[in-house]
Amino acid sequence: MKNTTPIIGIEVHVELTTNSKMFCGCPADHFGKSPNTQTCPVCLGLPGALPVPNQKAIEDTIKIGLALNCEINEETHFDRKQYFYPDLAKGYQISQYDQPLSHDGFLTLDSGKKIRIERVHLEEDTGKLQHTILNGERVSLIDFNRCGVPLVEIVSMPDISSTEEAKEYLKKIHQIVREIKVTTADLEKGQMRLEPTVNVKITDASGEHLTPLVELKNINSFNFATLAIDYEVKRLVAEFEKTGFTKKGGNKSTRGYDSVKKVTFPQRQKEEANDYRYFPEPDIPPLRISNSVVEKIRTELPALPDVIIENLVVSGVKLPDAKIISKDRLALEALTAYPGFDQTKLASFIVNKKIDISGNITSQYRKLTQIGETDTGKLSAFVEKVITDNPKVVEEYKKGKTGVLGFLVGQVMKLSGGKADPKTVSTLLLEKL
Ligand SMILES: [Zn+2]
């Protein structure tokens, strides 16, 4: 009998939506701009040009790290990653190697399984190559507008063991980086690029075997990522059955995904880390990230989807409803703005679109719930409480300021969870006052 388990780790590249590039003042927003109009000596890597790190990009990277439960390195620095590629004019990329901005975090899947995050680091994007035909000749054109745009790399540990888990992981990362407003992460614009590394654990009569590693490069859709992983898992198993090759140093390969033919195809052999000859970037001093900076950034984080979902579930909302609501800012605001309402009911109305959250929620809700509690016995207690709790308002009323009655009615409504009939409430209030 043969048993196969995919082993998947994913590198996610996210372009930050900062105003300027990572190390110079050129605009970072490059999409659709005329080629080579947003460049300067720094991002073109001309001799003598000196990089100055973008503070906002560093803070945004810390934000991503914190959102993914990472530890932030107190001391960090940039490194040069040497490799020759035509769209990288300097001949090296400024990245981070041994001291990334953050490390050792995790992301929790709906099943409760934690996918460990190895690191979240900051680097610069490369330019773009365009292979085309000009005057009947095949040419490659280079656009350096993207060169030097801040790029964050989120590296997971190989904890993902199915395409379903991979897809969920990617969607959650996408939701988080958008939620904390560091990037628009538009996959079609290449602002989020996915690189899964895949191999398979094969258990058969002769024992346990690990197939060689394959890195799938530059995928720009969640669907393609899962299709590519699926294809690769099957290919690796078939390859193992044919050759018996197993994982060892030096046999990691790189493949692309052809979304038309729905196949993966070989690219260059993957370099090992030491082929890049990393060394600390001499033009940028090491950075010290103080605890107060980290804590300040932590306070700026909005409530994240996982926490929102958990809170909703605790307040009684069904998990599937909570998931839908967590993705909708307006719906969330509606739920928190009306804590007196039956949260589960309100949530289900929102999910079923019975309530237009941009309109008057109170009246819509009341119409739909149609409870209108008129039992004066039940309501008296609320009325008494509101009168005792608001002595100043009561005094104002007694002095003739009858307009405050509306406020008192509102307080009773709140206490009743929005269920009381307003007419009965005001009659009761008038009696007691
Ligand atoms: Zn520049």
C-alpha cells in the first residue's frame, strides 16, 4: 500500500502601497505608467548613488509581522543578494538575510491548525522584462519603473499539507495585508505573487521517502496556485515511481506554471542560499527597532479577521455567518453600533441581506423582528433602572425640558436589546416621571 502526503511551504511576495520607492524618492505606484519614467540614479543602480530606507515601508513590514504573530527583531539590517538578471541593474538586490525584520509567527486555519511563519522580511522589487517582436525581430524590453518598489516576503514553514489548506492560507494572508492597509494586494496587477515549494512524503512497503523539492515561481492567482500544486504533487509521485529519486541537497528545481496548458514546466535550477553570496549592505547602517515603536504600531492594528470571527462566535453568531461578516466593514460597524440588538439575529439578517446596512438599521431591524415587547411588567424594571441611572436627565425633564424623553426612551430600548415597543416605553416613563 502506498500513502502520499504533500508537503507545502509558500513564499508570498507583497508590494507595499507606499508613496515612494524603498530607497529613493521615485513614486512607488508603477502600474500602467509609461516605461522608464519613474527612475533615478538610486533605483537604476548608477555608480555613487546612495540608498536611503523608506521608514513607512519598514513600519508596514513590522505591521505585517505583528499581524502574523511574529517576533520583531530589535536589531535588523539589509543584505546584498548577488545575482545577475537583466531587470536588476545593480547586479544585486537589497534584501534581508540573517536578521529579517520579523520572524517566528503563525497563521491559524479554520480547522485550528497553525501554519508557522518562518520570517517576514523587506526587500526591493526588480524591473519588468517584456519579450516582444519589434520590426520583425524578437527583442526583450526593460521597464525599470518597478525597480526599487518595496516588496515584503512572507515565508511559511512547510506545514501545509493539501491544496485546500494552501488556498485558505493564501486567502487569509491576502485578507490580513489588505485589512491592515499596507497594500491593495491586487493579484492581477502583480502586487501579490505566490511561490509554493512542494514535495511529497511517500510511504510504501519499503518505508518513507521524500521526493525532491520543487519551487513554483511567480504565480498570480489563488486558483493557479492550487492547480499548479495539484499538478506538481502528481508529477512528483509519478517521477519517484519512475526514477526513485529522493530529496537531497542540490536537487531542488524551479518550475513555472502554464495556465493555458495547465502544466508546470522546468525553469533554471534553483540556486542555494550560498550561491547568492549575501553580505550586509554597506551603504545602509543596521537598524535598531525600539520596543516603543513596535508597541505603537501594534496599537494601530485594526481588529484582525480571526479575532473578529472569534468575538462574533462568542456572542452567538454562527461560524459561517461570522466569516461573511468579518469581510464586510459596514456590516461589522453595524453590529458593533447596536450592541443592544440580538447579535445573532442581526448577523443573520445582514448575511441574508434583509437589512440594508447603509440605511436606518434600527427601524429595519424592528420591522423584521416585530417583537415590540409590550409587557409592562417586563419593561418596568428597565424604566426604573434608566430613571435611577440618569438623575440629571430626569431633573432636566422635571424642569420642563420634555425633549429629553426621547433620550430616556432610547436608553430603555437599549436595555431591552431593541425589543421593547417604544410607545409602551414612553407611556411607562411618563407614568413614573
Ligand atoms: Zn528612484
